[in-house]
Amino acid sequence: MAEHVQLRPAGRNELVGLCPFHDEKSPSFYVNAATGLFHCFGCQQGGDVYSFVREIDGLTFREAAERLARRAGVALTYEGGGTTDRTVSSQRQRLLETHRAAAEFYAEQLESQASARAGWDFLAARGFDLTTAARFEVGYAPTGWDTLTRHLLARRFTGEELVLGGLAKQGARGGLIDRFHHRLMWPIRDLAGEVVGFGGRRLAEDDAPNAGPKYLNTPDTPLFKKANLLYGADLARRDIARRYQVVVVEGYTDVMACHLAGVTTAVATCGTAFGSEHVAVVRRLLMDSDERRGEVIFTFDGDAAGQKAALRAFEHEERFATQTFVAVEPSGRDPCELWMSGGDGAVRDLVASRVPLVEFAIRGVLDRYDLNTTEGRLAALDAAAPLVNRLKDAALRHRYAVNLDRWLGFLDERFVVGRVAEHRSRQGGERAGARSAPMRRRGAGADDAAVIVEREALKLAVQYPGLAGPMFDTLGPEMFTVPAHRAVRDLIAEAGGVCAGLARSGEVTTWVAELAAAASEEELRRFVTALAVERVLCDHDVDDRYVDEQMSRVQELHVTRRITDLKSRVQRLNGVTDAEALRRAFGELIALEQHKHQLRERGVGAA
């Protein structure tokens, strides 16, 4: 964590620094040394060390655990499959080592081989120099049939490993030969930064015999699944998480040009169209949520092929919670060509000129029709309506229906909106699986005192379960007025209460982890982490007296609310017809006032 965040002491067991997950001027990123948890009170990211590594580097839990184990020099034991998991892990490590050695070999060949001159000419023609090639670790696959194969076999890698990893293949005469020959090579890395495959650009003339396709990628292997990989994601992941932006381009040189131009969130697919698996990778990089705070920007040409690519991308739009855009270069130049002719500013301007993907897709459909005739406009409306209806947000659907009226030139907003709605009805109404609204943090009638006191009681139950348990476990759900607070209280109750949970877990860190794991919603899990990290409002060490005061204060506020409600009911009763009800109400009021006095006697009279 220290390599990403500069932390300073901020109190007992507390460290604070600037959050690495979003831009901020005042530190809101807190680490609780006692619980081993972190939480940012600005962007709400939080969790343990595994969560931090997963989110900062975009890794799975297993990848994060393996990375932390390597740093600590700890050998991991894989459970659940006998020796199978260990064998798979061992095989993966061997293949990663093989690819690491191959990448080093290709990089050396680019600098040492005379035949690599064609590769340098290719790079130079696109404005890339030696420093840039080294930055992106570009290499060269030599012309020999088995140069890499012989090199790796001499390094004690086996022929089976080379074939399994896609670096070599069986030759026509039976021996192993290199898969790549006389190509400029880009190493393709996973989100952990490990080389898992290569993309090679042909350097031979187009009519050279056996030259192969212009671009050749590693075939699918245990490491390389092109549908799950984005070139440059390892370089861009931190800026993507910080800026909530992904720019999707088409080629390796486009990624290089974008990064050199300052668009450091650029990535590219690896020889395949952008698909559903890529959506999952992008959402993982963005930490995509229901907040719609980020953006995915696709770069397409303005021609028919670009329109077709946009429609393919729009098929996946509903899979994103974030917003999707298109950046179009009308003359057909890709980002690398644009950078060569216009410099850094031209690439940045291209990204800045983005338009919503849905608008680009709809306009592409409208361009197919003659909008100078009523028949053409009506046909275009019917063709575009399904695109509008694919939008998840009802307000956006309405606004794009209104825009559609303007683009078509009907000037009859009600007609167009109604026509779009008819299509939606024929499509079966609202789509299933709509996302639930985020958990509300404040109740409609929650007062500030209740918010502070309830939150303090929850912090004590999470951070000091040994002290808070006996009293906290007596607090009923009706004593928590804020829905988020009540949700945590219920979570604790479902765990058997604070006392039972601590007895079962044995220590605070395990207790907190158990609560977080039991949370059914991501927002609730983050709130539990925040309670575990947030400073307790106590100017001395937390003791039995402070816990007693806070738990009693929760009860007192609850009693005060009951008294207020009862007095309101008394005002509505008739002294003649409701005499018995009034007598019972006054008796209850007296008992509540006495209980409130007892609570105040325990030293919690002040708010």
C-alpha cells in the first residue's frame, strides 16, 4: 500500500493520506492499523489488503493473493482439488516464465539483428523512437525457423511448454519451429502485468511467399484468451481507476500513440471485435457501479465500417452501468495516423469530441433512409425506436425519443414519443433484471443527533466488540432510524449478535471480515468497512463508561421519540369519549419519562 499512498499518523491506530482511487486535495483515505482495513470517505472504496490490491491493479482475489504471497515470500497451499490446483498453478508459473523469457529475447533481437531494420523502419515511419519501443517493450521475431525455440530449449524450457504456450508449433518435417517469423512483436500482458501472449505485425512484403497474415496473435492457450484481454490494460489500469475512463482503440500502435499523447487510459482488443468478455474486463478496470460516473469511449472511423462497429458495440451498451461514447475521426484516420499528422493535441481533441454511443448508433440508422419523404422518416423512426428502447434509464429513453423527433424533422414530439413507446410495448415492456436502487443512507425523518449517535454505537460494535457486545445486543431494530444503520444492526443480529460473533471469530479483524462477507449488497459491505475504519468520537481510550454512555444515548433518543409520538396522540384524544385511552396514555408517558431520567442518570444527558 505504501507504494501507492503516502500515509501519516492521524490518531491512535489511524493513518491518513490522499486516496489513490480518485483525485482529491484533502486526504480522506484512512487506514485502521488495528483492524487492517482501509476506507476512503470521499469515493467510498474500502476493504482489506486483498481488496486494495484487487482494486488498485484490477486483479481477481486469487491473483491478488498470489501477488501478495510472492512479495512476502510465502508459499500458497491450494485446497479443494488434491494435487490438481497445485499442478495447474505450477504449469501456469512455468508458462509465465517461458513468456517472460520470450519477451526478453524478442526485445534483444530488435536491437541486435540486422534483419530487424525493417521493424525500426516501421516504427520510425509512425513516429516511434528507441525510447518508445523500450517503454512498450516492442520486440522482433527473427527470420530463422527455430531461433526462439532453440533459445528457450537451451534455457531448460520443454518443447511441450513451448507448444502449450503458443510460442512454437510442429513443423512440416516433424520438428518444432517458431510460431512467429520476421515480425514486429508486442507483448500482451494480463492485468497483473504478466506476459501471456504476443501480437506480431508482418514485416515481409505483401507478396512474399509464406508471409502469413498482416497481424498474427498467439492462439488461445491456458494463459492467452484473446476475448478476455485488452492490450495496454496493464499500463492503463491505474489511470482508468483514477479517472473513471477507458478509451478503446483498434491497434497496438494506436495505444502507443494515445499514451504518448497523454490519453493514458487507452486499450485495444487483441485481434478480435469488442465483445461481452471485454465488457467484463472494462467494468473490472472501472470498478463500474450504478453511479454512472465513468465513461467508455470507442474510437471508430466515420465510414460504413465504423457505423457497423458502433452498432456491434452498442449491443453491449446495456451491460455497462457507466456511460458509453464514440469518438469519430471523419477523414478515416486512426489515432496513430492522427498523432503523426496533428501531434498530441489532435489525439486529445479526438477523445474530447466524443458523442454518446446511442446517438452515434441512432444517427447511423437514420442515414440509411430518405428523410425528405414522410414514408422515409416513418421507416427511419421504426428502425431507430428499438435502439432507443434498449436504454436502461427511462429518462434517457424519453430524451432520446424527443431528440429523435428533432433529427427526423417530424416536429411532433408527442407522436414520436408515443411511437417509440408502442415499439417498447411490442418488445415486451420493461426488461427484466433492472438494477435495484442503492441503499439509502438517511431516513426521511432521521435527525442529526440520531445519525451521529447510532453511527457511533455501530462503530463501537464493529471496532470494540468485546466492550460493546453485552449492551449493543439488547438494542432492537426500532432504535435505529437510519436505514443503513438498521441494515448493519440486522447484519450483526443475523450473525448471532456481537458477543456470539466475537466468541466465534476470536479477534476483531476476523469479526469485521465475517460481517463484510455476510453483506448481501456492495454498498452495505462498504459501509461496514467504513464503520471499522472511521474514528470513534472519544477524546480518550475507549472504555466501559464511554460504551455505556453511547448505548444508553441510543436508547434515550428512542424513548424521546416514543414520548413525542405519544404526546401527539394525546392531543388528538377527546377528554370525554376517550377517557380510558387518555388514562393509559398518561400512565405510559410517566413510565417513559422515568425511563428517560434513568438513562440520563447514566451520564448521557447532553446530545
